[in-house]
Amino acid sequence: MEQRTYGKTGMKVSVLGFGGSEIGYEGKSTAEVERLLGRALDAGLNVIDTAECYKNSEELIGQTVAHRRSDYYLFTKCGHASGLDGADWDPAMLEQSIDRSLKRLKTDYIDVIHLHSCSEEVLRRGEVIEVLRRAREKGKTRFIGYSGDHLAAKYAVESGFFDSLMTSLNIADQEALELTIPKAMRREMGVVIKRPIANVAWRHTNKPDEKAYEFRYWERLRKLDYDFLTNSEPEAVGTALRFTLSSPGVHTAIVGTANPNRWDENSRLLSEGPLPSDQYHAVRDRWKSVASSDWIGLG
């Protein structure tokens, strides 16, 4: 699988990474996750991303692939108490959360710890950034980053404190292509993309529940009305994924799945290479002509 240099970190990351939310939220067994992650690593993925609040995702990753630690870069996120004493973003709790993640993941260090979508106000106070900087100084993480969108992500990038940006980008969510990613490129930050295929929201014939992640993407896609979404689902997914990975500044895209066959399928979808320039710009032009000012990045 293609690899790209992750900004100034120098890490050679696969263009697709494994997202750990589904295995936690869907209650997957250790045996299922062992097969899923084993297939992912064998297919050439070398980025595993999870978070403190994805239920037992961190534990499952530690239990199943800690013995293959040299085969992958490990990303996690912090900020939510998720069972610890203290409020979200409390500095003392945050330090405990990082130590808990190390224990759960059965590792001495994490490659990148991202602040998990905290507000610009919290960032400006500075305490959470200091916690991550101390963790980096102590060797608990090699690099630090911010995960989020819109103005908070803009501030995080412009602050100069972070090595990495995790943000949303897909055919239904393109604010970052102008607001943050160009700035991250100039600072040589690593850029990892969440929701790179817009949660495949177009496959829903009926409107999703308003509380579902798919809901706002579904609404946007109805208005964007891309013609390629009428193709077969694999072909539409391939076009959407290639759009995201063809965007300047993008290094890796996190795909969440509980299907161990998904990695080979996605590799096939990417085998055609970058999206042709005319197709890429057709998606961009359609966004620019339809998107309203409130179509901000979805955190």
C-alpha cells in the first residue's frame, strides 16, 4: 500500500489507517479484533487510530496487536474523562487519561496523541497543550496533535504547538481544504483525515436519524447531487475515497470498519491511483457552487 511522509515527523504512513471506534462501540470480541487488525496489518496498513472514549477500543488493540508494535504507528486521542474522576479537559485528569491509554494499549509510547476536539476557548487557556508537551518530554508520546474542525482547528494549526492535525474531509465536508490544511502544509504538519468517505451517507434511501453522524452529510449530499453517486456502491466509494486522498496535504485517511475483508476491497479501490484532475475539480467546483456558509467541518 502507498505510503506518504507524515510532515516533519518523518513517519512513513500508509494512505489508509484503521479507525478503532467501531470495534469499541459495536462490542467486538478479542478474537474478532485479532482477525480484523491482523488482516489490516498484513494488507499494508501501518496506522491504528483510537481514542480514550471509544469504550474498550484501546484495550482490544492492546490485547490483540501489542506483540506487533513495530508494525504500526499508534495514534490515540485524549480529553474526555470517560470514567476517570474529574471533568473533561481538566489537566490532572488528562495526565491520568494518557497513562491509562498507555496501559490499555500495552505500550511504552504512543506515536501521536491528539487533543480530542476541544474548543478554541480551551486551547487558548493553554493547560491542555502543556499536558501534551510534558507527555512528549517524558517520552509517553513522540508527537502531539489536535483533532477537530472549523475555527478551533484553525487556531490549533496557527498556534504552532502541534505536529499533527486530524480533521474531517470528504465529498460532503470540504471546509478544511481552504481553512486549515494549507496552513498545516506550510507548517509541515502531518495531516490525518477522519470520515474520508462521508460515512457513505448517500446509501441511505430514507433520511437518517437526526442524531446520527450520517444525517448532516446525507442532507448535504442530496443538495450536492454528485452524478458518480448513482454508480455501484464500490465505484462510488472508490471515487469518494480517491477524492479525499488526492487532496493536497493529506497523508493518511482513517477508515473505521468491523469487516476484515474491507482492507483488500479498499486497496483495490485505490489501485487506479489519484482521481483524475478533471474529476477532482468537478467535485470541488460543485461544492463551491452549492455549499452554504454554515457547511462547516463536522467535528
